[in-house]
Amino acid sequence: MLEISDDRESMNDTWKEWQIKKNEFKRNFSKFGMKVTEVKIDIDQLVLYCKLRGIPNNGASRAQFVQ
């Protein structure tokens, strides 16, 4: 994921760091009654999605991709 992302500088450096941040976000959203659903993505499909739409592979595009 890091290799293909246009917003690499804003992402965690390791899976462990990402896992900690993800769990923190889940707890915070849950406190407000929001349901968090984890989604596994196919990297190749994400790349194709962004390419076909002419959009960068960034957080906003990834969020749109999993909706």
C-alpha cells in the first residue's frame, strides 16, 4: 500500500503503527455510536479504480473506493 499511495508522507511507517492508530480510531468512533467496518481491499483493483477516474491514490480516494 505504501508503495502505491500518493499520500505516503501522511501514512504510518509500519503495520504495527497503523494497527495502533486504527484501533484508536475505532474506539473513538464507537464512543459516538458510529459503526466501524473493516474492509480488505484488493490493491490492484484500487490502482485500477484511481487510474480509470484520473484521481490520486490518497485517503479520500481510498475512502470513496470502499463505500
